[in-house]
Amino acid sequence: MNDKVIAKQRPVRLIGVVSGLGVPPRTCAGSMRAAAALELADAGGGMRRNGIDCAWDGLIAPTTERDLPRDVALRRLCGQVAERVAACVDSGALPVVVSGDHALAVGTWQGVARALGRSPGMLWIHAHHDAPTET
């Protein structure tokens, strides 16, 4: 690989979010384990092996306040994600938010928009289609 290309690449920061707040309760447990499982499996290792500066920027988890309505907890969590993503962009790194809860995209978009001062362009990778299987 061309050393000049690698030297110009932005560092990648993987931001894990532990949440099942934006998914149906029956799938919540799997969604909550996704980010931690990918961190444990060394997601990002392939990038590092190819000369890309890639590191985990920690895991974000929802507030533990009891009796907090689900929508309020999700809004707060998206705010935390937005703050972390904005800080990442401001530092010159490329944020990659990793979670099993696709509702957190709201926080990702907010964070990028906050850092750029405008609406972002974004690549969204989604592991499956959301076709309903129940009637």
C-alpha cells in the first residue's frame, strides 16, 4: 500500500453504544450485547493490520435512572452519542458508531452536524432489512 495514502488517512475511532432502547423488547438483549461483543472480537483489528490508526473510543451506555420513560432515556443516550461523535470529528478522527440499536443513528447524525456546522453526508451500513415477519 502507498505510504503517502496511509499518512493522509484520518484515524478511525470506534464508538460502541450499549443499548436496546430503540428496538422491540423481544430483540433488546441481543442489541445490547452487540457493541461489547464486537469490541471483544477486536473489530477494527483488520484496519490496524493494514496500517490504519483504528481504536475503540470506549462504550457508551444508557443512564441507569430507574423509572425513566424509554423515550426520555433514548433521547439522553442519543445526546451522549452526539457529544462523543462531535468530539471525535473535532479531533480530526473519523467516528464509526457501533451498536445493535439503529435508533442511535439520530445521535450520530446530530454529532456530525454539530461538529461540521451543517447537515452531513453519511454512509449507513445496516446488517439486515427490517421487513416485518409478524402479522
